[in-house]
Amino acid sequence: MFSSLKEKVGEVLLPGDEFCFEAEDTISLTESSKPERAVCGPGLRRNGARLVVSKSGVLRHKPPHTFWIDSQQRRYVPAKGETVIGIITAKSGDVFKVDFGGSELASLSYLAFEGATKRNRPNVQVGDLVFAQFIIANKDMEPELVCIDGSGRANGMGVFGGGGLLFKVSLGLVRRLLAPHSDVRADLEQTFPCELVVGMNGRVWVRTSSVQQTLIVANLLQSCDTMTSQQRQQLFRRVQQGAL
């Protein structure tokens, strides 16, 4: 007997748990349109009329019909369209090899930068950090990255990282940082103004006005990975009072 999705929101689920789509799990956009089924986010997959949990964590729900598993996972599996922070590890012909923290390296063409041509090649060196987007990410092909959007613009992507610090956090914290109204990011900005680049692969780059503050921000973010909202706010207040 399968349980309703919405009844389990906020509970810890394990791989193999299954759910069926009941009447309340379908949304009718208009009277004339067909009902739309629940949207599966990270940690969930469809199996016919059932939804199967593929990794352990807490079931979350975003109205009206998006569900996902919030976990402390650190291993990143690439997905098309996601932006990540990568490290240039080698150059092979006209292609750069990029370490994004996955099971293999991704390729990045020298033409995949804004304004790049055969005559005007980008200045990219081994060891540089790049903020890039996956255009190919499946188990049967080598992952491929680009530093331009569909219109050929950089749109914030490219080589970066001078004077900052790169560190890792859980994929769950990454999603909280990238949320439209992130409470973690809001608390951080009130404590220390900083430049922040967040990759979906769990890598975060930060730069502040001093090395000491940069290290403090990195430690704060890594510490709040497992904290409640109240615990995080108390920690940030103590740090802010100590810095005054």
C-alpha cells in the first residue's frame, strides 16, 4: 500500500521507498488543460505511475507540485544545464580538461567562451577556475561544458578566482544558497559583505576585503551545513559581535 506524497513531506525517506500519485498529487492548470503530475527533483525518479526514492534524505515540497529529497550528499552527478565550478587540469589540442569533482573530467572547447574565435583565443591556463554550464551530461558520453549561454554571452560564466578561496560544502547547502530568497545568504551578507560564487557541484568560492574575513566566511558556511536556522543565526551574531 503506497502512501501519499504530501503526507510524507518533512520526513526522512530511504532509497527504495515508493509512492503513488493520488488525486491530490495532480494539478489542473486550467479547466480545459490536462492535469499535470508531480515534478520530480533530486533524489526522486519515476517508475510508471509510481515515484521511487533514489537517495536518503528529507522530502521537501515547493508549491504547487515540485518534490525533491534534501540530503547532505557530497558526491556530485552532472546534469545538463547545471552550472559548476571547475578547475582546468590540462589542455588537449583545442580542448581544455576540467575537474568538476565527478567521476571523470569534462571537456571545454576554447570556442566555448564569449568572443572566442580561432584568431582570438581565450587566456586560460592550467590551474584556473572556471564557472561553466553543462551542455552534455549523461552516462554514455563525456561531459561537456561551455562558458556561454544560448545567445553566446558569458552571463557571469568564464575564468575567475583571483584572490579568493575555494572550498566544498554539501549539495544540500548549495541548493539553500542558490534559493531565490536564501536565508543563509541573507544572514551571511549581514555579517560580512563578500563576493560569492556557488557551483551546483558543491564547490563555493568566496572573497572578502581581507584574508582573515575570507577564512571566517568559509568556516561559517561549512559550519552551518548541519545547523538549524536558529543555531546559524546565533553563530553569525556571535561572529559579527566579535568582529566589531
